[in-house]
Amino acid sequence: MATTLEQYRIYLEQDKHECNLLLNRINTLLTSQTLFVATVSFLYSSLQKELVTQKVAVTAVTAVSAIALLTVMLALMAILLGSRILRHWHRQGEKLIDSDANGDLVGCHLAPRRHLPDKTHTWSIDVFGVSLPAVFVVFWVLAICWVQGWLG
């Protein structure tokens, strides 16, 4: 059986791995959405300069917005899943702390009795990671409604 310190190293590797996966998902979301916004801006600018017809611009903006919305929804699912897995690893960390009868983890990332997940982590991963896609969902729904003339 692995010692408490070996279990801690395994836990730490998994925690870092899951954090990196989650942050990569958020980074990919931001990058993709930036490209989609730039594309829609270009299409709108082309319409203003009369380089394309209104029908072409409306169709293109609607299509790009729909693809962007789908991308956000997929990213949101992946981010929610990543947050859930990360929370699972934090519960494993709590169990590891509880099993540390010899005090081997004193001075480590988990000790002394760090509450997992801490409030800073909750704000940085859960709130930011989940609210960011939600903002893009609203943005793209409004973009589709606006370009289709449904907003009045």
C-alpha cells in the first residue's frame, strides 16, 4: 500500500492535470469565441460597406452565430464536467487529509486542514468557468435575434 506522501503525490498530479484540462477548455472557448466575434464583425462591416447584400450578410451572420452558439454549448458541457471531476479530486484530498494520522502532509498543499475547494478556487474555476460560456450563450442568442430582426 502506498504511503500517505505517495498518495499525496498521486493526488497532486491528478489535481494539476484536471486543473490544466479545465483551464485549456476555458482558453479554447475564449479563442474560438474571439474568432467567431471577429468573423461576425467582418461580415457586418462588409454589409455596411455594401460589399455583400443584406440577405447574404444575414444568412452568414446567422450561420456563424449558430455555430458559435453550438460551440459554446459543447464547451459549457466540457467545463461543467471538468469542474465536477475536479471537485471529486478535492473530496479525495479531504479523505487524504483525514487519513494522515502521522502528520506526513504538514507543510504540503493540503495541510494544515485546507478547506477544499477553497473560496478562491470556487470563484476562479466554478463561477468564472461556468459563467463565461453563459455570457457567450446570451451574446449569440441576441446576435441571432438582432440579425433576424426579431428584436424590433
